[in-house]
Amino acid sequence: MKINDLGVAFRKYGRVISGVDFSALVDKMEEIPLPQVGVDYRAGDAMLEALPLYQEFSEKIWGEMPVQIGICWGFNNKLNAFEYHRNSEVIVAGKGGIILLLGMQQDIEDDNTYNTSRVEAFQVPEGIAVELYATTLHYAPCGVNGQPFRAAIVLPKGTNYPLDGEHKAEPEDKLLAAKNKWLIGHPDGGCGPGTFMGLKGENVSV
């Protein structure tokens, strides 16, 4: 699959954040051990949130909103699923960089399916942060050249935490998999029970 840089083609999905030094966050992520296999996700990590950078995220990037700094890390080279939120998500690439597989919410069909032939891949270099807009479909990053990856995930506080109730109503409500997280899985993506399997086509890999 073609892997793009963060140029013109990326503009419909998000923007590169400038004027902030993310090196301390990149170094701190290295202290978190890799899983033996697969991908792990932590919505909020106390060690990352203790960095002075937390205030910059909250005050400058999120306009004084309460935020959480989490981490997604491990081994991955496939799409597996797409999710979206009601807000932007900021992702900071760790050592070695990451590859993001992205789509647009506007391309979800009325029956909540999405054709994976539309997916585009973008490489985010080490230490670079991107804001993914609310309409950008995304999921766990992929490693570069088969290497493990680490990525800091910054979202409004409470996002991706367990739901308080059941959500099975049509049409969109059945996609709600966690707080502020709507999820569409691929049949070969290993998503948990109850995930709506609406990704049609290849489980894209890089």
C-alpha cells in the first residue's frame, strides 16, 4: 500500500501541530515496556500526564479543556477497525515514527458499512504530533517497517472509558463501544464481541 507523507493529501484528515517540543513525551514513552504481542492501549497514563507538557495540551491545544494523555503501543501492521469521536484527537509519534491508516466519516454508508478500498496511509515521523479531525476515521497506529511503535493519544478527559449503559439502537448508537468512541470492526480484525463488523473489503496492511 502506498504510504504518504503529511503533505496536501493529509489536509482533509488533520494538521501537523507546530510550535511545541514533544521530545520529553517521546522519551517518557520509552519507559513503558512493550507488550509481548499485539497492541495495548491506556486511555490515561499518570506518568505521561505528570509531564509539564500536559498543561500545554490542555491550555494551548485544547483551549483550556480537561484532557487525558494516554498511550497506544505494541506491534501492528493492519487496519483491523475504524473508530471516530465527536472531537479531534492528537497523536504524537514515538521513537521510529508511526503509520496511520485513515478514512473519512463522510464515506460511511447509510447501513454503517465502509469500503476499505478508500483507506489511505500516512507516515508520521518521530516526535511529530498531528491533530486528527473529528470526521477522520482511525484506529491503532502501525509500526514502520515491521518495528514496534509507541504513540501518545491525547483526547478530552473520559474518552474511551467504559460505558455506563447498553447501546444497541439503530442506526449509529449500536456503534458506540466506549465513551465518545464509535467503532466499526473488520471480520478479520480481532475486535471483541458485540463489535459491529461493517468494514468491507481487505483488512488493509502496510
